[in-house]
Amino acid sequence: TKSPPFVEENGMVLLPPISTKDLFCTGQIRYSIPEEMRKGLFVGDVAKDLGLDVKRLVSGRARLVINDNNQYVALDQNKGHIVVNERIDREKLCAKKSPCSFSLEIVLEDPLELFSVTIEIQDVNDHSPSFPKKEINLEISESTPTGTVFLLDSASDPDVGINSLQSYSLKANDYFVLKQHTRTDGSKYAEMMLQSGLDREKQNKHTLILTAVDGGEPQRSGTVKINVSVLDANDNAPVFTLPLYKVSVLENALPGTTVARVSAVDADEGYNGNVTYSFTHLEEGSSYPFQIDSYTGEVKITGELDYEVFPNYEINLQARDPWGVVGVSKLIIEITDVNDNTPFITMASYSGKISEDSTPGTVVALISVQDKDSGKNGQVHLNIIENIPFKIKSSLRNYYALVTEENLDREKRSQYNITLTATDEGLPSLSSSKTVVLDVTDVNDNAPAFSQSVYSTRVMENNSPGVSVLSVNAKDSDENQNARVSYILENSDVSGSPISEYVSVNAENGDIRAVRSYDYEQIKELTFVVKAQDGGSPPLSSNVTVKIMIQDQNDNAPQVLYPVQTGGSLVAEMVPRSADVGYLVTKVVAVDVDSGQNAWLSYKLQKATDRALFEVGLQNGEVRTIRQVTDKDAVKQRLTVIVEDNGQPSRSATVIVNVAVADSFPEVLSEFTDFTHDKEYNENLTFYLVLALAVVSFLFITCVVVIISVKIYRWRQSRILYHSNLPVIPYYPPRYSDTLGTGTLPHVYNYEVCRTTDSRKSDCKFGRAGSQNVLIMDPSSTGTMQRIQSEKSILDEPDSPLEVSLSPLTENHSVFSDIPFFALALETIYLGICSLMKKLHLYIVHVKYLLFRV
């Protein structure tokens, strides 16, 4: 595409902004300065010319990217100026190239911006033309015809343009005149032509002054002395076969390779016809990598060729006979480029770090790739061979951007070794690689994870406060502060108390310690939540459930519930003398608040008045006779029973059981002469017994009235249904079924009241009617009821009038057979009252006897 014309303003050339889709280059600017400026001198105000704020240069960390080792200019960020950093020698930088310039880029970050700056170096006339030799010695035969041209050594002037060599002048003389010529490259050279015949006899030497001048201000010049020696006649000069020789050679040709072969012919004969070849008009300081054989005219390579330095050579040839007569020609050697330069990769902008939460398309680095070759050999492509989440994006003028292609995850890969490969289009292609290390910085995107879903342990009760129970451990796959885990005890309650009163958690290592000593009988398990929280911002956390199961210790002795040990009275169990073997005297009842095997109790008879009469059940604590009671057995029997648990070590408790072997109370009381009774205690007991009797009597009368009322109500209802035309629908209460069609309670409940002389041995037993086993079940319920066979009473006859008066009710229970469902509850209450009244009767008899004694 054609670019708009340059705009020249105040000695600098500005390029209009480039309209391109490129992401990075936003403008170009061009400055022109003279060479040899002092360090620190002003070059250009880039901030103003590019329309940038000076603050933007500072915040964007503006810097210059120069593709050369020499830092000729520098950027003053505070002023936005480009200044001279070191002396610039245009001749050293560009030699004869014109115009002479070098390019650089201004790179800004956050966001990334790229500006191209071209600085043109203007030549100043700081060099005078100079000749390669101080004197030029010419030998000319006197027979040299007029018009013969003699090539003179050219003067060299490193300056260019008007400051370069402009003309030659020859001091006025009668024999020679000066002719000036210009080569194709613009350089000038001089020839001296013989304008009149020489006469060695008149003058055998001529001294001339050749002056070379440039066009600078002020003008500079250089001179050389020409010494002309007139030889004797040699009428013919050598003549080259071609006025111009032109050849081409590859730049990778090896030294010693023959490039061309030139030849010249001298018409003279004999010695005067011998011709020698040489290069002439070589500039001072030039190093031509060629050599010509002075006798054969073969031109060979003597050094290395480099197309990028010298793409062609133009050499003046001279053929000379023994008498100094010369012929001239020209040799042009074209250097053919080969792909001999590998691309060079430069990191223009690269920090070496990227955050793992960077979005795809984030610029990681700005890369410059250069290739000194030309044409396709200099066209370069940059790519990444590895399978990594990055890609190369083309930018401006051999600039590339390394950008992310996918989301990064530091926990999967924290570092990337990115190999950048630059390949040119030459045949064969050359490539170079550069490996850069990119670190992925961490963000807090992972919550701590516990090694277990639930932590559980067992702790023996009665532990020491402060003992370590267990440790929880959580790992965070992030790093540094984001991976620093703290442990926190979540608030919860245990039996109304905060969990912090039971356990504590070390915030650093997750060590859980007991705050207090645990009691299995109060708390059997502690369940709480521990939170692991990292140190990120914002912090992430996760919870885990911890269960501490408290194990029981045998720290509680058995407790005897029965018989009750009182300090003020003596309670004895009565055994009739007619008791058979295995007669149940009493039962020792004990409990142990421990659990497991620590609560397994065993009963042993420790001491007894007569060990041959009683035994204690090892597992159930039942005291039974082991032989028939005789008249010889003492009335007063004292048994010591020990109750032991199964703990290690075991704990025990003892209980004293007083047994009276007698058939009546007087016989017992006469034996237990040490029995005392407190008067106040008897008065209170009598009051409570009388009150209980009154309450029970009231409840009994109430129940009888209710039952009679229900019977009357049922009778009236049946009469109404009998005289009506309505169909009779039987009623079945919930969870009951009529198995025999006689009502909801088709069977008779029988019970027996069994009493011994000790009221605590009395019992009330329910049985079934007949010998049937009936299972009544409602399909809508899961409950069952099993009727048990009635047992034979252990008493042959009632012991009191109250018991006799109750017998008609207990023997015939069919009065309740057709009562509605709610009457069943009244029946149960009634039976309970009967049992209670029986016990109260026994107490009253006992009290009467005590009063009689008093």
C-alpha cells in the first residue's frame, strides 16, 4: 500500500499513524539529527509528538527497544524526551549508506503499547578526502602516444552527499590534463591524460600535485604528489579482452575459489610484451576479499563473503608491461545471498510471571525476531512446538505476542518452560530457539481439604484435662499465604453447654485437646465441627465432623436398691417353716451406672447364720432355700450378700438380709427383741396410711358408680335399637377385632392375688380364660396381645377379711365382658387399686401390731 507523504516540521519528519488491525503498534514518528552530537542533547519530544502524557510514560514503564548493541539514544521519562546517549558516528554506523537511520521502539505496559521511532543521522563534514598513498609513482614511456590515460589512486572521503568527495584538480603543467569520472555507485575517480608527447632527453621526471576536494562547509581537501618517470620507448600498451568483467558468486563460497580469469594482450614483442595484472584504485582501509594472480589473471577469494555487509564489489583492473605501459578494465563481482543467518529472538517485554486467573488472550511477552538475510531467506515465522496453553500472535514488523490460549491452573502446573522457535523461509530453512521460564503465580482458588470425611476416636473417661485426643489435618493445594491453614472450633452446644467447655482446637496444627475430665455416665459421645480456613483473601474454608466416643471405666460401685438398708428400723424377710426346697425368700436388686461388662453384676453369699440353708443366685440375686426348713433352724437368720461388677478392677457392695424363719408375727417379734421404733415415725406413718386408705376407697366407690352407669346406659341403648326399624351395626373399637362374635372383649380376664407375710412379696397376676392362646391383631396396627395362662395361687386361703371380700369380684370377671373399649382402662385401674389395697391392708395389720406392742 502507498503511504501518505512525509510531513517535515522543525527539522523532523513525522509519519502519520498507521491504520492497522495490529494490537500493539499505535503510531510512528521520525526524527533527523546531525552526527557527532554530545551526550544528553535533545533529539525529540516523543510525549508531545505521540500525544502521550508524561505520567503515562512513567506509569507504563516506558523503555526503548533497540536492535543493536549500541545505545545511541535514551528516553527521559520525566520529560518525555529522547536524548543522545553516546556519540553517533554516521560513517561507523552506515558507512556509505544514505540516508543513514536506525529504528527503535517505545514500549509501554499496562496496557501494552508499541510506538515505532526512526532516527535519521545527518552527515557533517568531519572528514577530509585522503589518498591511500602519500605519493603516486608513474613510469611513462616517452613513446606513449598523446591521449593515453593513466588511472590515478582515488581519494576516499567517508562523508556522504555534498560532504563527500566532489572533484579532483591537477596542478597546471604542459603535459598532463585531468579527467574526472563517476562510478555507478556515485563515487568519483580521476584519470590523468597525456596531452603532449614526452621527451625523456629534455625532462625525465615530472612532479605533479593532485588535489581532492569535498563540498562541505567549510570545504576540506587532500593532496597527493605524483612522480612521473619517463621511460624509454615502449609503443604499445596492454589491452584487456573485455572492457568490463561481470561475475557472480555465492556468499558461502570458500576461500581459494576462483571467481574470474582476466587477460590482456600487449602488441609488443619479447620482453616488452610481458603483462602483469593487479588491482588498482583501492580505497584506503578497504579490505577486498579477493586476490589476482599477477601472471595468470585469476581472481580468487581470500576471505569470507557476506551479502549482508557487501552485496557487490567493483574492482579496477590494470594490466602493465615491463615498461610501465598499462591497460585498464573493470571487474564487478555480484554476491548471491544464501540462507546463512539464523533468526535472532529478542524478548522486548517479558516479566516471567503470570497469574493463574488470567483470562485467555492475556499477553505474556512481546517478542522481536530478526533475520539478516534478504528476500525469503529473511522472512521469519515464530511458533511454539510444545502442547502448552499458549500461542503466538503476529504483531508489527517481525514482532510477535505470546498470549494465553486457555485458563491456567497453578495447582496442576506451576511453571512452564516455553521454547520459542523462529524459522525462516530459506532453502534449507534455518531456525533458532529460545527457552523462557514462565512462573504461574497463585490465587486463592482452593479450599482446604481434610484427609478424612469424619474423624472419630475413643477416649477413656476420667481423662486428664489438657490431654491430646486426636489431630485433624487439612491440606490446601495453593501456596504461601493461600495455603496456610488455621483450624477453628465451630460453635455448638452439648447438654446446654458450649462445646468449647469440653474440647479445644490448636489453630496451627489442628490438635484437639480435652478441656475437662469426661464422665461416661453424663456424656457418652461428643460430636462437633472443626473448620479449616486458609489465609487467602477472601479466605476459603471447609468443615469436618469430629466424633469423640467416651469409653466407660469401672469407676462406680454397684448400688443396692433392694432390700433397703435403714438405720432406724430392722426389716426382715419371713420364711414359713413349711417352705420347700427352692423357696424364694427375697431378691437382692442392684444396679451399676457403668456400662458394658463394667455393669455385669454377680451375687455371692459372703456370710450367713446357716450357710446350709440359703443360697444366692449368681446372676439374678434371688435368695432361695437349698433344703427343707426344720424346727431346729433358728428364727433369726442374718445373710451378708456381696454384689460385684465385672470391671477391672472390680468394685463391690454388700447388703445384709435379715430372714425370720417363723409362721407368725409374734414369734418373729419375740425373737427380734432389739427392734425399736420411733414414736413420731409411727404417728406419721399412721396418718399417711389412713389418708391413702381414704383415697383408695373413694376411687373404688367412683369406679363402681361409673361401671353401673355404663351398664344402665348400654341397657337403655339396646332397648331403643330393639324397638326401632334401624339396622343394627356392631361397633368394633380400633385395634380390636371380634374373633368369636361376642364383643370386643370375648374372653374373660382372670387374676389371682398372691400374698406372703411380707407385703413386698405380694403380687397380682393376670391370666387367660380356659386354656386357649388367642392372638388378636388389627390389620391397621402392628400391636399384638398374648393372653397368658392363669397360674395357681400360692395361698390356699385368704389371710384377711378384705381379701375375702374381694374374692367374688376376682373370681368372676365376666361382668366386664360386654363393656365398651374405654371400660378396659377402668378395669385396669380397678385391678391396680385392688393390689394397692391388699398392700395397705398388710401395712395396717403391721401397724396395729406395733401399736399393741407399744
